[in-house]
Amino acid sequence: MSDLLIPDYAKNIRLIGHSDQGGRADGIQIMVSGGYAYVGHVFNNGFSIIDVRDPKSPQFVKHMPQPEGTWSQHIQTHGDIMIVNNMCDMLKVETSGAFDPGDYYKGSVANKVDFDGDKPWSAGMRVYDISNRTNPREIAFLDVPGLGVHRTFWDGGDWVYISALPPGFSDDIFMIVDFRCPEKPEVISKLWREGMNTAAGEEPWWDPKYRYALHHAIIKGDLGAAAWRDGGMSLIDVSDRYNPKFISHDNPCPPFAGHTHNTLPLPGRGLMFVVEESQADNCKDGIKRNWVYDISALENPVTIATTIPPDEVDYKNKGGQFGPHNVHENRSEGFQSEDLMFVSYQNAGLRVYDISNKFRPEEVAACVPPAPKKLMDYRPNRPVVVDTTDVYVDKQGLIYTTDMNAGLFIMEMDGL
């Protein structure tokens, strides 16, 4: 067996396949469609396509670049359509000396980037026809002025939900895109937290050390669940796509460490699974958590449980980031469960939680892939450790994870 398939730690999960993604082994969001994986890069620009029809022997197909200076790390697929974000590559800005390392996560981003003049990045959302899975064909570009689109949520249908930072706002806000004609997407509405519309005279009321910004929203039916980083979470009524309205907010930060990243509604149970993102090495930004919310009364979401951080080794001092990052979002073309939550946990690999008892979540499976052979990360003095960033589970129960440096891993879980 290849040493790349020997995990550092595993419980009820086996590594069965690995790809270095054609030498561009960094990855953030992953989607799997029609036997092909699409992986967005954070250091290597663009996205890559990997043939995963034989999960034990995934084959790199091609790399698709995006404009210079542009992040395109977040991807959505459904049917024969793919959406790719375009925004300013903030790591390039950081390493140019424009701001201190880690400051991207601290306070308003609008204060860190010059919006005036020509932008050396692409800002918006690209749409591809992937009916030929190995040869995506661009069919539209939605220009979103400003910093660009950070993340999108689209699971088929007429509407795309995006987070973006347009001029005049303190940070990323919620937007809805009319997608009834994929060749002509159009922004039709916007929603933001009070205090974010600085151009209209609003003033941020929160502590400036915190970053109030929409990471993204997950939509199930007419309910939106939005993650506002240090601003906590919101439930949104999107039944009128031209006029979305807040239903409620909740924010455990402070006293907890903040940076809400994923807000996954589980409508069949009146619950929501919430993931916070760890950003700093050795937990210097605090211990980030997964939360279970009761949202059966939409006007009053209540936290009822949290998961216990992995502790079989000293992950806090292992090097790199220890804490959650993403959760499998129960997409309609993939595996769906309101009991099993699959969470990428950075230097602690993948964690699977059974929340069938909503008050007592239990870790039932885990896999920590081996450390990368080399780093894609060009920042100085980075630790050579695993950094599991995203997870996707297909209808057959195969688990796909990406890493900041170590490539694509494919896993099988006992009993899944």
C-alpha cells in the first residue's frame, strides 16, 4: 500500500485513493459530478478536474486557470452547470506586505483593499457548461463590482445565493442572483447586517477587532441560514427572492471564539448544524466549535449542544490550524443525512458526528491523512502538517476531502 494511503489516525474509515491533482495539491471546495471531482485552488489559481470514476485510482485531467490575482477556490455544480467564484486573491495581497499575516480575518476587509482605479483581479461569478465533464465551457460571467464573490450556494433551480463585497459596504453581504437563464445571471436583491452599509451612513456598532461579514448562506426551500463570521448566524426568509428578510440572529461570540463558517439547516428535524472556522496556528484565535441549534421556532434559535474537540493527540500544539472548517452540506446530488455530520477539521483531518441524539453529539468516525510531502503554501515558515479543508460525500457514501497542501483523498466509512 502507498504510504499516502496510511493515515496518521483512523477510526471506522479507510483511505482508498489519493491524487496530487496534477502537482497542484492545494484545494479548498470540492464538488463531484458525473464521476469527476472539481477542486478550487487557493495557492495555484483556478480549479482542477480529476477523474474519480475509479476511486482507488483517481486520474488528473486538467487545470483550468482563472485571471491573474484572482481567487477561485469555491465551486458549485448541479446537473451540467458549474459556478466558480472570482475575487481578489487576499493571500497575494497579504504577502505583498499590504497588511499583516492573519489580518484578513480581523476587522473590516474594506479597509485593507484599494477599490479605486483598475483592479488587478476579476470580481464576479463565472458559469460553465460541464455537459462534457472534462472540458468545461464558460457560458457567462456575472460582474460583481468590488472585492468580488467569496462563495456561492446553488443546488439547482432558479436562484444563486452569493456573498460579495461591493463598494460602499464594510464587508461581504448577502445577494440573490436570478439564474433562470444561466447565460444571463443577474443580481436582484441584497441584504446586510445593520451597520454594514457605510455608503448610506451606517456605522459598524461592533468591536472593530471582530469581522462581521457573510461567509455564505445555505438555503433549504424558502429558509436561508447565513454565517456572518464573528457576527454569528442569521435565519432569513427568502420566499420573496426580490425582498429577503431577516427572521432572527444569534451570536455566541463573545464569550466564545467566533467566526461562524457553515450554517446547515436540517429542516426535517427543526435543527441546524453550525461550524466555526479556525484560522490561526496553535489555536491563537481560540477554540472553534461545532454547534447544534434548535430552530423549530425560527424567531428564537437556541444552541442545545456542541461537539467535543478531537483529543487523541495534542492537536492544539501539532502545528498549523486545529479546528473545524467545512461541513458536507447535504447537497441534492450527493449523500444526505440529518443524523451524520461530516466535518473537515484541518490538522485533525476528517471527523464524523452522529447527532441522532441532538443533545449528545458523538464522534463515530475519523481519519487524519498523512502529512504532505511538500507545501503548496508559499508563505514563510509554514508547518508541514495535514490541513483538511473541505469534504464532499457522494450518493454511494464515498467521502472526498481536500487539503491545503496534500491533495485529494478518497475514503470509505464503515457502515455507510
